[in-house]
Amino acid sequence: MPALVWLVILLSLILSPGSKLPDTSRLPGIDKVAHFSLFAGLLFLFLRASNHPIFGISRKKITTNYLVLGIFFAILVEVLQQMVPNRAFDLLDIAANLIGSAAGTICFYILYKKKSKLV
């Protein structure tokens, strides 16, 4: 459930018209930090939600599938932003999304290997 809530939050922020978002001009790069954080959280939470074998599917296959979906989704939301008022397609946002997806996956596996209660 937390993964789906995070997905809704991510979509509502990324696909909101630019006029509805706070002015971040005094904080250069903060939008990249936001993209990174949103996608890191998304992948982490989805991997956490599937922290057990599903129908005999290996953890490696589940992770690969989530990463592929994360890549597709990272690009898709940027393409969709072109249709939102006061928003634009940005390759650096895609990069932040992709790096965040990888970071969320890496964080999950570090905590998983340490048998943390967070996963």
C-alpha cells in the first residue's frame, strides 16, 4: 500500500501544472533532487512490497522487472510533462529519475543484506 500511495504522490507532483508548484528559482537544482528522491522512494517501496517470492519468481527477476518499469516510467512522465501547462520535457529530469531508481534499488538491497527491519 505505501508504494501505491507514493506513486500517487509522485504523479500528482510531477504532472501538476508549473503554476501550482512552489517557486524554486532561488534553489537551483532542487527539482533534480526532488525527481531523484521521488524515484528512489518509488523503487525502494515497490521492492519492499515484493520482499517475498511471488509465484516462484526470483528476486533477481522481480528487481529487473521493476528497474525496466522504472526506466520506462522515468521517460514516460517527462514526455507527459510536455502536455502539462508550464512544464517541459527535460533530459536532466530523466537522468535524475533514473539515478534515483538505481539508488532506491541499491538502498533496498543494502538493507536487505543487513536484514534490516526497514525491508
